[in-house]
Amino acid sequence: MNDPDADGWRASAAAWVRDMGPAEGGGDYGRRHILDAPMLARATRRQRTRALDVGCGEGRFCRMLAARGIPAIGIDPTPELIDEAIARDPAGDYRLGTAEALDCPDDSFDLVVSYLTLIDIPDAERAIAEMARVLAPGGSLLIANLSGLATANAGQSWLEDKAGTARFPIDNYLSAWPYRASWRGIDIVNWHRPLSLYMRACLAAGLTLVHYDEPAPDADGPADRAARYRRAPWFVTMEWDAPG
């Protein structure tokens, strides 16, 4: 299970909140300019009445869902982030909890969201099984995750080859392993896993894949950053439906 003391989240919580910015309109580049639009499009493609955001952090995506008429419960194992979520959204429903042991009855939600959280969870297969368990028949598990090709880079980012051309190196892709991810005062443990591990876990949970994409940056952010994110795969989005 997640241990926010051991994996760095408690020590990084304040830096994370700063990095996400203000309660409205905040978020890092990947969220604001790559993932938000496709995630919201999938979340709102049909009527949703009960949502669960697994690993909600400071509650950003819960608030975005609520603004679109989808009430959401947010859970996170980091007390400081739950406190911040409640401070930013006193009318919301935010709870301490772990993805591998969801304190929710079976068939509770017609939408479960994992927005860049599977990379933080040591037992991702158990977490996916739990997310599937709490899905109502016909409900959707909506996932945004780092590409396995990005996590196989393990924070090396771009390196120059002998000709001086920037390349994006990857290694040890087919294994699963943890690594330290550090940026702007945040220092946490992430997990590299091949895409096949997540796909097998969702299939084993009885879910059906209805959407898959590797979203590209929008035109609103800095052009140099968009060009870099287009050169190397960084994010994947998936939607899996429960039977019924």
C-alpha cells in the first residue's frame, strides 16, 4: 500500500500544492495543455451521477468534475493533500484512503478516475482490481498515466548522442521497478511498468477497453514545450467499461 511518509509525498505535499497553483485554473503543463481536455471529454461523454477520484491530491480534478455537474468523492493517502483539498473546497467530499483497499461498497460509482496516480501506487494490479470492484455495472474507469516509454527513461530526460543530437533514452522496459522523481521541490517515488501490465490488470478485472489515446499538446502552451512533448511519448489515456 501507499506509505506517504516512505514514498516522499508527505514531505513533498507543500511543494506539490505550490506547483499545482491556484485552486481555479492551476495545474502543471501536462495537465493543463495535454490531459485536462481529453479527460474531461471522456468523463462527460454521458451522464455520470457518482464519481470517485482515486489519488485526488489537493482535489483539482474533483473540482473540475463538480463544475460540470458530476459529484465526486476524492481519496488520497497523504493527509496534507486531503487537508488542502478540504480547504479549497469545503463543500466537497475528501477522504484519507488507499487505492489498494478502497473503503467503498461494491458497485458504488458510475465513474472512477485515476489521473496520473497509477505511477505512484506500489501494487497497481491490486489497485485496478479495487477500482473495478467499486464500479457499477456499465460504469467507466478513466485513466491518465505516464507512458511506459517515459517512465523507462527514469528521469534521465534528454541526453545528447555523439553527434550532439538530443535523444530520449529508455532501458529495462519490460520489468517493473521504482525510481525517484524530483522536480521543483517535489521528491517522490514513481513506478515504471510496461503498458502490458496495466492492460492485463484491467482485462483480468473484467473490464472492456472503449478508448485509448496518446494525447498531443494543445496550441495554447509554450511552443518549445509542445515540440518536446511531441518528440517523445509522455502520456496515455484509457477508458475501460464495466460489464452490464
